[in-house]
Amino acid sequence: MYRTHTCGELRIADVNKEVVLSGWVQKIRDLGSVIFIDLRDRYGITQLYFDNVLNPDIMDLARKLGREYVLRIKGTVRERESKNPNIPTGDIEVVVKELEILNESEVPPFTIEENTDGGEEILMKYRYLDLRRPNLQRALLLRYEMAKEIRNYLDSQRFVEIETPFLIKSTPEGARDFIVPSRLYRGSFYALPQSPQLFKQLLMVAGYDRYFQIVKCFRDEDFRADRQPEFTQIDCELSFVTQDDIINIFEGLAKHLFKKIKGIEFNEAFPRIPYSEAIEKYGTDKPDLRFDLVINDLTKQLQGYGFKVFDAAEYIGGIKVESKADTYSRKKIDQLTDFVKRPQVGAKGLAWIKYNADGSIKSSIDKFYTEEVLRNVLSDINAQPNDIVFIISGPKQQSLKALGELRLEIARSLGLIDENIYKPLWVVDFPMFEWDEEDQRYKAMHHPFTSPKEQDIDLLDTDPGKVRANAYDFVINGVEIGGGSIRIHKRDVQEKVFEALGLSKEEAQEKFGFLLEAFKYGAPPHGGIAFGFDRWVAIFNGSKSIKDVIAFPKNSAGRDLMLDAPSPVSPGQLEELGIEIKPDTE
Ligand code: ASP
């Protein structure tokens, strides 16, 4: 018998019990005549006690132990002399009578503790050791609990979990496909799903009514911080529902998770903000609502006074920071200016108006504006003494994006973000299409199966850029957690949208013929949503990176350092597939 208890279980009430424990050696303190060992398993840590008098015959063996040895011990629980209030088993220790080494261990390449000394490379190479650390164990258990509660909730709402295939034909979600060569059909390839989008729609045609799946998706994208080539979605689809029905059901899921996992009750409905409002107020379609700071349109107020930069700008926007004018020294403003000029932020410069505490005004643009004009700007946005306004101008979309970044940077640097609160919201009324400068054509903002708003259908032919979609995103603390849409279920509308996307009839037939075919046979009105499960777990876990909540993630260059993948395959395998590798031309 390996154990009567786990290493996290024994309490003062167990004193005098004879117990058997198994686990890993976390720590050894050899005081000569006395040895203390912390024995660890998934459930916790129990202190083992050995001494010359009580355990004379196993002291030698105990001295042979090293970190991460696997032991089985038998002993008696007793009350500790010096208690450790920081761990649940801290009142007791086990006086060991029998010691068996189940397996030895080499010295691990890093310390297996909450805060380790290992760098990312080594931690990933020895991920199974990293995964022994309590923080990672907590994260994966949280992930499991969340998955369980998701299933509980969706089950209560009559969803059924149905698996869809991984070896498929491309499903467009705006990324590149991973492709898998076929041995039996030389020169042909499967694609790994970017999402089960088309299958879940076909399941609606098939009458399953409410589907979900916690499922792996694969996207061959360029590596960006915190992207994984494979990730997990909570993928859902429903029939005979409106956008509001879907939002209500999944707001219910979010509230269920907040309550069960975080112990937080949301009594009010989450805000639902139209896309255009999110962009105008926060400069992003995933606003962080944990702090105020909104963008004000100052174009009218600041144009027509002869300041060339502003007069030529399509848009001028400002962010008012309350009660902080005195903290913005020249140097701090210069730093902020450098920030907005970074290529990722994209502004040309940063202007400012300081409303000093004594009521006077100072501004980087006071050469061009009378004090009266500046005072009018301040009063329009209700500025008070000791407020400061930061201003960015230029093309509208670009300036709003820069202001959105500036908003976050100001909040971060002033410590306005409370890491312990959650601000969920829905962003609704997304545009159907966005213009792709590079390809000079419209692309689907969500995906090509998203339905246009009924009242905008006529614009499909005349002004596609203005068409709004029945699409929605779910956002928590500035992170996009999910998104979905009411789908097109009519063949003619689907064909029209393909057309607006520049897809010829033949191309549409070639790529999505099976969907158009299915739509001939009584497709019900339907819609759905998918959530990024890894991101949601990361947010609940307080992790900056989704790697912390994935058991075996890839590194930021998309490699698995433990497996050393991707890696070449044997010439024989290539031969069978009829594949020849071109020499690297670079
Ligand atoms: N398939 C979409 C995605 O992966 C979500 C959806 O529309 O349901 O983003």
C-alpha cells in the first residue's frame, strides 16, 4: 500500500495515527542528530521527522536522500514543536519508522518551488519538472475546474458536446492553415481546423439545436507575444436564437464561472457597447473598463486657428487626466511623447494642455492658440484645476488607436489599474468588413459566415464598408475573451457576401460548396460564439501569459523545447508522402 493519506491531509486531529505517505522530497534539513524532510505531492507538503534515538536504523538511508527522490514512508503523526501557520499541515509532523526509496532523482536543473531560479528555456525543456511547482499545479487544477463548470452550465442549458474532426479542409478564420500531407492521396493535404466553424453550422442544419465543444484549434500565424499555434476554444452554436438570446445565455456562463470559480457575484447586466462607441471612447474594440480615462473628440474645438498640424488633421482627440497635472514634469511628458511615437503606437507627436492648480494654463501649443480657445477646450471636457489633457492628431483610425494605447500607458504608469477587479463587457454591432490596404479589397472582420444586419443588407452592393454585422465580442479587463455572430442561413445572402469579399462563384463553390449545398436543405436560423479558453483561465489565474495555464505550451518562437519540435522527418517518411524538401534559399 503506497499511502493512507496524501501529503496535504494530516491535521492535529490525526496525532498518534499510524500513516503511510508517498511523495517527492521537497527539502532536506540535516541538523546532525535530527533530519527534517518536506515530502510533497499534488495535495501539499508534510514534514517528516527522523532522529538518532527514534530512528537509528534508517538515519543512514535518510542521509542518502536528495531533492525530488520519490519515497514511501510509514510513521506516526505527532504535534510539532514549532508550528508553521503558512501551510495546512503545519501543526503536525510524521515521525518516520519505515523508509523506502521508490525512485532516485538527479539534482533537478532548477528549484522546484513557487519562485524558481530557472529561465524560460530550461523550464520548458524540463516542463514535467516545472509542472511540479505549486503555482503551475494550481493553474492546471483551476483550468480543470473551469472546464468542469463550463460543462455543468452548458449542460443545464441543454447543450450537447459533439466532437468534430481535426483532419479537414481549410476553415477560414483569417490565419494560415497548418496542413497535413496525405500518404494515400499523394499531393493532397488535409488542413487542421482553425476552428470547428463550418462543422458547428452543419450540426445546426442537422438539427442538434445547441452544440458545444472544448476543442483544440490550430492557426499558423506569425508569432506574437502570447500566441500559441494550438489553443483551446469553448466553441458553441445554437439554432433559433437572436443575438440577444446568445449574449444572455453566455453572460449567464460568465456569471456562473465568476461565481463558482472566483466567488464573485455580478448582479447587473454587463455593459453592451457598440463597436463605434468603443473605438471613439477607448480607441480599441477591447476596452479595459477598470479605469475611466475616455477619449474626447476635439477636432472642432482645435481646427481653424492656423496651427497647420491640427488644421490638416482628419481628427484630433484628447484624454483628460484628472488631478495629476502637477505630477507631469517635462521629463515625464517627454517619456509619454516617446511612447506615442513608437511604431506600434503610431502617433507623430503629443500635445498637452495643463490646467494648473492655481488656475493658470500652460500648453505645448500656446504659441498657436489664445488662452481663451484653450480654456474653452478645457471647459468643454469639464476639466478642473490640476487636470492635464494629452492630445493626438492625424488620420482618424490611426489617432484613435494611438489614443487607446496612450490611455493604457497612462493608467499603467499612474497605477490606476486595480488587478483584483474584473470588468466584463460585450462589444456589439461590429462592421461586416474591413478594408485591406495591402490587397486592396474588403475582408470579413469576423468571418465570411457572419450575417449583415437586416437594415444594412442593401448597402452590401453600394457601400460595403458601412454594413454592420450581427457580431459581438466578449471582453474582460481589456482582453478579448470571445466572439461570435448570428450566421447567414440563406444561400443567396451567403453568395452575396462571398461576392462582396471578392470571391468568384467558382471559388466559393470550390471552397464552401458543401456549406452552400447544405443551405439548400432547410438550414435553420442560427448563431454562436467561441471563447478563448486559455485566455479565460489565464485571466482568472492572474497570469500574464497563457503559457502558465497550458500543460505543454510552445515557446514564443512556436517550438516545443522538450520534444524539440518541429523537427525533420526521415527520408523514408518523405518518400512515402512524395515530398521533397527544397534547400533553404536564404
Ligand atoms: N469560429 C469563430 C472563431 O473562432 C467564433 C464564432 O464565430 O463562433 O473566432
